[in-house]
Amino acid sequence: MQQRVGGTEAGMAATSSVGPRRRVYFLSGFDPRGGSHYFRLFADQLRQVAGHQRLPLQLKRLSSSAPALLSRWTIAGESSSPVELVFLHWDDLARQHWPRSPWRLLLDLLPIYRWYLLGGGLQRIARWSPSVALCGLYPCLVFTLALLLVSAGAAWAVVGVLGLGGPAWAAGLAAVLVAAWGLWLGWRLAEQLGVVWLFRSIRFTHQLGQGRDQALRARVRTLAQQLCTLEAEAPAAELLLAGHSSGSFVMAMLAAELRRQPQWDGLLPRLRLLSLGQNLANLAVHAGADRFHQDLIELAAEPRPPWLDITSRAADRCFAGGDPYRSCGLPAPSGGAYPQLRLIELARGRGIRSWWQLMGCQFDLHFDYLRCADRAVVGFNWWQLLLAPRLSEVWDG
């Protein structure tokens, strides 16, 4: 029997068998922090929204017999028929693919960048988004620069000791100490800039795209079954399946899996899809991603759920304004543009005025899709979407 990933708290609100007017299923990106982190993030943002609108809104956990991989939260005080947020867990898989050893990551860096630079990955991604292609190079560039600086520092230490008349063993020891200090400093800086996190994500996507890891595919099937169970027990009037960052390709996989379920006909009229900062092509570019290609093809077949794709040119980790089907090397869906593409402005709220400022905050900027309460995001508001009387108003707005 699976254990609940999200945890519970005393004093949680009781679960009603009557479904909410809207249930939002949320898939985070490749993030080991899990449901508790996102509960705090969303609760803090909702408090700010409540303060701006002078409404008694708060996020509460729901105690329930809901399936193990679904953490349910409700926006209390919003209306007599509340909005429910459901965090879909795959964060435990991220933790399983989260090596902390620098040496383990360095060993994986060489084959991944051999494929990226010599196997065509860089060229195929750059065709659709030069910024994403460059972003994929960051870990390799940072490692190469750190190696050059450490080597130069070690050589300087050797020359300095020998120049002062010191013995060879002292020069060697000085070189080792300088190199160790330089590597430690470079690792800390790379972690602070989000480069190490980025490479862990690249590493996971590479393994998934090479067909070497089936755990996510199995998780998607389980999530589809548990989502259908919840909707059978307490159906919501509106359903939104949202994926952020790498959660966007998990969202597409899950939507395709839902289509294969016997309950699909009952879900389709109520379901909408939302991708925030999507990077579908980072997975689709791999030769072993045939099943993901098939997911996207099945998802585009008529009748299909409305899909809104939100990206920003300020964020270099997404395919901004790019058609996911074209960037994934697939034929355009019949019956008009799909998904609906919308470009938004993320950088304005941070007062960014230079390219260097923009590059220095890319990690934080990537989460601003979800932090619209305290950021001036132009063109989209996550909380306006969640609290809107009808989802169609946001789609058409």
C-alpha cells in the first residue's frame, strides 16, 4: 500500500462528498521540495491576494481518504462553493534523481554533453529557442570555466612556492589546497546560481528521454487512476490540469493517459490544460522519447481539451512563444492552433534593466509564473485564474 507523500496536520478541514466548483490539479517542475513547500508558497501568495482585495481568503489542507499521491487544499472563504488545489506528487521521484555528490554529477556531465554537443541535441533545440539551447550549456560552461580557473590557481601556487625557494613537496601541497578551495568555492557559487539544480534537471530529462527510467511513466498511470477516483467520488464542475516547467511535460503525459481511461468522456467537457514555462522539446528531442511523441499526438486528437500555454521571453528555461508540436518535431494538430499560445512579461516586476541583471535572477524568475501576487506580471495572473468565476474568462481574456 502506498504511503501518503504530502503528510497531514491536526485540525484539518473535513472533506465533503460534494465537489468544488473548480479543482486545479498542479504539477510542479523537477523539484524535490514537495507539497509542503508549495503549500507555503501558495498560502503566502493567497494572503497577499486577500490583503489586496480585502477578502477573508486562506489556504487550508483537507483531511480526506483521497488517494496517496494527491494532496488536497481548499481556498476557504472564497465562496460557498470553493476552489480546490490538488498537488500531484512526483517530487519523491525528483529526490531519487537528486545526487548530492559533485563527483557523481561530474561523471554524468561528460556523456550528457557528448550527446548534447556531438549528438545533435544543441542544434535541434537552438533551432526553436537559442536561449534554451544556451541555458542547456550553462552547467558545461560553468564547469569548464571553474576548471580553467582552478588550474590557473594551482599553477600560480606552484610557481609562487618554487619562486620563494620552497621544496617541490610544498609546491604540490599548495597546488592541491588551492585546487580544493577553488572547487569548493565554484560548487557553492554554482548552487547559489541554480546551475547545479539546472544540471540535475537536465540529467533527469536526459535519462527519461533515453528510455532508461520508467518510474515517471508508472507514476503518471497511477496519478491518472487516482485523479479519476477522486472525480468519481466528488466531481468538480471545472477541472484544470496545470504543469509548471518540467511539470509541463508531465502534464501532457498525464492528460494523454487520462484520455486512455474509461472515464475520459466524463472528464473532457470539464477539463482545461495549462502549461507555465513549458520545455516539452527538452524531452521530445531525445531519440528514446517515442512514447512522449505519441502522448502529444493522442492529446491533439479531436475532441480535445482547451490548452493554454504561457511563456515569457525573459525566462531562458522555456520555449517562449513556440508551438510545442513544431518544436517537438510533430505535425501541427488539425482544426486550428493548439495549444493557445500567450506570451507574458515576467521581468518588469523585478525592475530589471540590463542583460546581466536578467541572467542573475533566472532561477527565481522561473517561479514568478506562480508569484503574481507580489510581482508585476503582465498578461497573466495565476491567482486571477484560480479565483475567476469561469475559466473561459481567462482563456478568452
